[in-house]
Amino acid sequence: MEKDWLSTNLQNAFRELLDDPQPAVRKALLAHFLAHPTASSHFLKTIATGNNRPLAWHARWFLEELRFSDPVAEFTGFIRSLNYELETGALLLNRTVFPRIDIGACCDTLDAIAARCRELFTEPMSLREKCRVINRVLFHEYGFHGNHKHYNDPLNSFLEQVLTRRTGIPLTLCLVYLLVAHRLGLELEPVGLPGYFVIGCYTEDRPFFIDAFEHGTFRTSEELIARLRAHNFTPKLADLAPVPVREVLCRCCRNLVNHYKAASDTEHAHLFTRFVEEFEATYERHAQP
């Protein structure tokens, strides 16, 4: 009878080998994991949801190759873990519908955009000046733009699709912007306005905001408040505050519920409703004093 666990020594040895690119090593690991599916699946899934992001991606590669992977269960586990990291969460969400996405290619694209921005930085530069550089690279050189014509297309809410098609909705274009900014060490924050999404910078004397859906246009607090009033919202000061990663990802799921309902895709609408409920239930459980 197969054990459902690996010894500590084996676990340590496999951790050292998971990121080894040599084909012979990968083949040997796959053979061992396949011969011990229960223990190997538990071991790999534990790493796949852990704090070591590079190792987590390798663990997910093995899970996918071995068909041990369950993207819906992985994203549910991520929600329950409370270990919310924006890029990991966005890619795990993506895999719930597109399990075969090339995660490495997504990361390479973001790395390349950040590297191009870094080439154009000429220190000393203010954060606002660096954001102008990101705007030039993202919206002019790479051609990212808001999908005004097909706003409700569910593909607008998946990071890999946005990186491939270079179009999205406010939330996902802000997501791309933030992931590039984080690679550059810039202090920018997600801001979830009622009915809209922008990026906030709070390090200068007066905060400013970036509208990624409109080619990175800079907005003032007064402009955003006026926008809320124009769309029949009653503005509150809290509307201009950063939102946590949990809320960014939960809001992405809410968008997908609405967009799949509009497309009469009840199966996927139900799936993302479950994710929203999981986010809310997890938050309520851990928010208790």
C-alpha cells in the first residue's frame, strides 16, 4: 500500500531538484512522482501554494504534467490560505478556465516590459516621471488599450489574455501596470472606485491617480470625485484609498460573474460566484476578533 507522505529527507531532496532544468533530472522526478501519486500530489500541492513563488511555479508544472493538478481546487486553496500575492493570484485565477496557459511566458512578458521601462529611466526621476515612462512603453510601444468595443468579453478579465491581446478592462489593465511597477520597485497601489478602477500614488505631497483604461492619463482626487458624482455615486473619502489584494481578485471574480451571465454562460458564472462566496466567507471567518 502506498504511503500518503514523503520522508523529510526525500522532500528536502526534491525541493533542491524541482527547479533543475536538465531534462534527465525532470524525467527522473516525473517517473518517481508518477510511481507514488498520492504522496507526490500532496507534496507538490503544498509547494504550489507556498510562499516560494519560483518553486511554486515549478511544482505546478509537475502537477500539470502528471495530471495531478486541479486548478479550481488550487485557486480555492489560495483563497483560503490568506497568503495573497497579486501576480500568483491572477495567474491561478486564469488557470481555472485556461489550465494550460504558459505561466512562464506571462512572466517573461511582464519582465520584458519592465526591462524596457528601466532602459528609459534617467535618474534622478520622480515617481510621476517614471509613470510617464511606463505609459509610453505600455500604451504606445506595446499598444495596450481599453477594450471599449467589447467591454463585457470575459477574456478581458484574464491576465494571460490581456497580455496576449493587449486589451482589457480598467481592473486588468491596472493589474498589468501594477505588476510592471512592482518589478521596478515603484510604490503604486490598486484603487477600487465604485464602478471603476485606477492606480494610486500616495508618496508625493498630493496623491495622484493613473487611469490605465485611458492610456495612463493622470487624474486628481477632484477629478475622480467628479467622475463618481457624474455616474450617480455618492463619493466617500474611502473610495480613494488603496484596496487589498484580496479585494482586487474578488472584484475580478465579480466582474467575471457579470460578464459570463451576460454571455449566458451559466456554468462559468456559477464557478466565479463560488469564488466570490469563498473570498467573502474566508474574510468573515478571519475578521472575527
